[in-house]
Amino acid sequence: MKTDVIIIGCGPGGAQAARNLSQRGFSVTLLDYRINVGDKLCTGIVGTEILNHYPEVTNYVLNESRSANIYCDNDYFLKIKKNKTQALIIDRQEFIKNISLEAKNYGAILKLQRIVSNFKISENGVEVFAKYNGKVEQYNSDALVIASGYGSKIAKHAGFDLSEHYIYGYQTEISNVNVDRVNVFSGGNLPKGHFGWVVPTFKNKGYCGILGKEKLQNNGLEFLSDMRRKFDFKTEGKTKVWGIPISPVGRKSRSRALLVGDVAGQVKPTTGGGIYFAMRSADIASEVINDSLLTRDFSEEFYNSYSKKWDKIFKNELRVGFFARQFYESLNTDDIKGILSHIEESDLISKDINFDWHSKIVMMAFKTKIKSYLKGKMLKKFKSLTFN
């Protein structure tokens, strides 16, 4: 089977690339190993800026957030309340399913339960081999989008390096949730550098989770039990665990092939969120592939324009975010309490915070006495940063 483009992975990046390219009249084959499109562990929190680019997301909003409680050691918390919505909690699976359905309506071919076993990229095109029902299927195309997720062996096979820095997420679905805002936790029984959350979604349901760079014993059961006592919710099923890259890969393209989404480290280092960044990255990738197919230029030099365009928009943002995460990981509980007290006493809370673009508020914060918490290597890293 020959199409213009093969896309491996039907997450937010892969689905969006398929929708873009099929809408422009190109033939697309979309391969995914899952039975259900978009079925991946995710809190589904996105900033409101997503509405400017993908307004259809309003159909998949479970809850809106304009306020949050931030706890430290359960004996100190900071209330943040805004007059307008700061973030949306969406049904990730249904949102991505809708994007892939639109791609199908434009002519894209969606093949589920396909496990890509091998592929070849040559001067003549792309060959992809996928296992299905014990048989190997072959697909051919002129261009390839790899959106296969964190830790993908497929990307390594294509000669790409994976992100060197990553964290782990732990999340449990919960019910009987009687909270009306996002609750964020540090300290207590959480290891240094980790934070936890209780997030309401809809109809008294929600998520309880943890994010950090270490693997936790019993998947963070102690924190879950503590939150269950505090909020009196019920757990639904087992805690799920997933890996999240927190630094973008250096090389995102080669002749005929591009990386999009988690596999390229296109994730917010501060929160681990990747839906919005993956979709915006897919838009850039789609533009490059569109021009490549029209001009019949599949050279590495041409495909490198993807990295250049991506870096211009995202590189600095993720660099600052990565610094902010490393800074947080360097703090002890007393440091966090001191910083929260400063935030409460200063006017930082009143500043306009964009949930998807954190570099601005990070810079604002370090223009205050928060900078005094920088020591040694962290101070050197801060001085080396450049800001747009």
C-alpha cells in the first residue's frame, strides 16, 4: 500500500498531522498499536490558549480551572484565584478520537493494532513493516512522521537520539471527589523534587497523581492513601505509571522523516503536559511535509527547516522550563515554604500567567528575592539562560 505520508502513532501529534495533511489532499496512512485511539494515561490539563488554535476542544471540556490550592507539608497552603479561566481539563481520549475521525473523513487510512516492527528510509522512499494478527504488513510512502511516544525504539532505529532527561508520572482515577479546584502538594510523604495533585474532572470524578524524577515504591501508595483520608474520595482501578521526557531532542528531522510529540521531548518540563505542544509541533511538521511533497524535495537539508521553525517558537520556552524544574528539584521543604510565603506577600499572584508558556512568569519570579535561593550550579545555569 502506497500513500504520500505514513504516520506512526495516533496521539495528539500524530492525529493532528494526519488531519492537517489529509485535509490538504494528501494520502495518509496512520498506524497505531492501540485498540482505542488516544487511550493513554493523562490528566488532560491544557491552557486556554489551545482555544485560539483548536476551538473544537470546547466540545471536550470536562472542567475549568481558575483557582488552585498549593500545599506544602499539609500545614501550609497558598490560595491562587483568578477572575478568568486559566486552564481546561479535557477528555483527552475523545478529543484525539475526534481529530483522527476528521482525518478519516478527509481520506486518511487509520490502521489500529499495528505494531511497527521495522522500516527503511532510502532515496526512493519509506517502507514500513507492521505486525497485525500474526502477519507482517508492508506500507510505502514518500514521507514519515514518527509520533510514537516516549522511549520509542522506532525513533532510535531511524537514527534519532531520545531525550536524556525524563520523569515519571503516577495517576489514579478517583470518584466521590468533593473539591472544586486543582490541589497541588509538595513535601510531606513526597520525595524531594516531586509534587502531587488532586484534580476534579466532572460528576464528582477526578485524578490523584504524582510527578517526579524517581521511581516510587508501591507507585506512590502512601501519598494516595494520605489524599484519600484528606478528601474522602474513592479509588477506581489501579494506579498507572508512565514516563515523560522533559527536554527536547537535538535532532528532530532527517531525510523524509520527522519526530513529533513525546518522542521528540516536546513536553512542558514544569508540568509534564504535552497535548498542546505536540499539536502545535504537528502543525509545523505538516507545513514542511506539505512543501516537500509539492516540490518533491525530500533532502535532509529541506527537512531540517522543521527543526529551525520549531526551535524559533519552542526552544527557549522549554529551556527555561527545564531550568525551573531543576530549580524546584534542588529545594528542600523550608525553601518551598519560604518561596510560597514570598509569592503570597508579593504581587506575583496577580500577574498574568499563561498555563502553556511558563518562561515569562519564571523570569518575573527570579527578578524577586526568589533569586536568592539560587546556589552553585543552579546560579550558573540561570546566568547562562537567554530569554525572548
